[in-house]
Amino acid sequence: MHKAGFVNIVGNPNVGKSTLMNQLVGERISIATFKAQTTRHRIMGIVNTPEMQIVFSDTPGVLKPNYKLQESMLAFSESALQDADILLYVTDVVENPEKNMDFLVKVQKMDVPVILLINKIDESNQTQLGAIVEKWHTLLPKAEILPISAKNKFGIDMLLKRIQELLPESPAYFDKEQLTDKPARFFVSEIIREKILLYYDKEIPYSVEVSVERFKEDDKHIHINAVIYVERESQKGIIIGHQGVALKKVSTEARKSLEKFFAKPIFLEIFVKVDKDWRSSERELNNFGYNPE
Ligand SMILES: Nc1nc2c(ncn2[C@@H]2O[C@H](COP(=O)(O)OP(=O)(O)OP(=O)(O)O)[C@@H](O)[C@H]2O)c(=O)[nH]1
Ligand SMILES: [Mg+2]
């Protein structure tokens, strides 16, 4: 008999969902940075064996939306509650468990198995952890609780084993060769956005969207043209930096990561354009692929 199912990863921002998904899948599918709101989409990472297919979904951190982009992000997180065969609710050792009760109430009402993952236990001790487990036990009485450290790969094998046990009998949902639901261009824009999250402060990373205008692969190379869209003219100057130094750094670092990801030499050209207030425009969000299917 063959097993397959959707194992959806949800939780508040910055708790380590994307780091966890990458460890579970064994590939760097989802960008992970120290900044909250790194993930903006629902991204699938698929683990295939002859007897099994686990379709993991990484999702944006749950937050109260302040602008349209965040509404779309929340919709992606909520869609993961709808089709989960197993739900992985991720928290960490520092966040307040009651931070986002609205979403937690929805999780409490779910009928599928919920595994509560307390991440970052490398930053905690036994006594603290005991208190956190107790607290979560009252908030999600039906959930199994597993302390993990996604970064150190602690608890991951045990979690995978438990997921395999809980996975329903089903034929595969995707081709067994398939590793993700997203096209190559998506990973290009994410890798460039990751560099922007790493190298710029304040509102800049949140005001940026990256669009890939050209992705042309031949035997030896990949040629990529990408556009960084910002919301305002002043942000364009910040992205480019004095004598273009800042953009040059983004471009160099992105190229290195892309060469690792695609295992091919990359020619990368990045342009910067203003798309006024794109985060609040329904039309622009649709163009950028934020409409949940
Ligand atoms: N100490 C420690 N840090 C971790 C661990 N797992 C993840 N982190 C760090 O936590 C930060 C956030 O990780 P992400 O994986 O991007 O978190 P996320 O939940 O996907 O965040 P959003 O996409 O913004 O919602 C990064 O700096 C990670 O390196 C862990 O086990 N221990
Ligand atoms: Mg993430």
C-alpha cells in the first residue's frame, strides 16, 4: 500500500518554519533569514520514496494584516489549515504562546493530527522547556508535542518517523520526480529577495518584490534578467547605493547562491524600478503571483 499526504507547516513569524521545511526535505527550498516575514508564499517541498510521498508546505508567519500583501500572506497560511492531512504547528522557546489566539483557535478545532513543534531548544534549558511544554499542553490538549532544534537537526528524524506513521493511505499527488510546486523563476526571485532581507534595514526588504523577466538556459549557462521593484523613488536610491555598491553586492551574492542552487554558471543582470505602492494594489499583487489558487 502507498501512503501520501499534505503535511502543512504553520506558525507565527520567525519561529523557524522554513528552516524546518528545508531540513525535512533535505534541500534549500524555502529562504530563511533572521528577519520576520521572510516567507510570503505557500511553498511545497516534496519527499518521494517508492512507497510514499510527503508533500510539505511552508507558509508565511501568521500576522494581523496591515496592507494587502499581508492579507494574501495570511490567506496562504489559512489555506494550509484547509487541506492538511497532518498539521505541524511551529512555535519556539521565546514566543508568547498566546500571541495569536485567533489563529490558534482555528488550530484547536482541527480534526487532523496536529504536532506541536517547540523549536530552538538549543536556546533553552530543561526547566524552561518543561514550563513551555506544560503551557502548550493546556492550549492544544490533543496535539503531540515534540521539542526540536531545526537549525541543529535535532528531533528531525523522530519527527519524520512520526509523520510516516500518521500519513494516510493514498496514491501520489505529484509526479515522483517532482521536488516542489514552484517553477525555477520563483526560486530566482526568492534567492534575490533573501539577499535584500540580509543586506538592507527597516522597511526596505518589506517594500521589495523581485520579478524575473528572462530565464534562459543553454547547455553551459543560465542567463537571468531580474527586476527589483520598490514602492518609492527614495527606496530605489537605497537599493542601488552609493556608486552602485549595494546593488553590486546583492547581485554578486545572489549569483553565487543561484550557481549553487542550479549547479550551473549564471549570468545575472538586475534592474531596479519603482512600482508605486505595489503592496497595496490588488492588481500588482495578482501580477506578482499572490493570488491564492
Ligand atoms: N537558535 C536557533 N535558531 C533557529 C532554529 N531554527 C531556525 N532558527 C533561526 O530562526 C530565524 C528564523 O528562521 P526561519 O526559518 O526563516 O523562520 P520562519 O518561521 O520561516 O519565519 P517567517 O518566514 O518570517 O515566518 C533564522 O535566523 C533561523 O536561523 C533553531 O533550531 N535554533
Ligand atoms: Mg519562513
